[in-house]
Amino acid sequence: MEKTIEKTSETVHPGLILKKVLETRLMNTEDLARLSKYDSEHFKKIIRGDNDIDQNTSQELERLLSIESSFWLMKQKDYNTIH
């Protein structure tokens, strides 16, 4: 039996999740960039859904936000499967 992923309200671009995480921590992309090797535009593009979260970015988010790299990569994979 072939597994399919159904489109649900939980299947969103991980950039939206990142935006919500930053909001709950009272942070913005500039705050994240100050702590990161990436500039704020990198994170803004992810939040807008213009860029995907890749392995390097997921590792940086894990280091900065203590949310596992595998979480970000799985959310990106799920989103890409649907869209």
C-alpha cells in the first residue's frame, strides 16, 4: 500500500513555523542574524517561503533555537511533498 501525505493545516512551509517560534521568543530576523552566520535576509526569504530550509540552515536553527535539525528538515520535506 502506497503512503500518501494528505494536505492539512499542519502542512505549512517551515518558514511560517520559524516566524511563529521567533514571535513567541520576542525575536525577529535581525535578532536571529546577529547570533547566526547568516544575514537577516536569509531568514526573511525562508519566512516568506521564497527559500527552503536546507541542512546547513537547519543545523544553525538547532544551535540557535534548540529545535532539532531533523524537525526543520522533516517539515521542509513534508511541505515539498505537498507543494
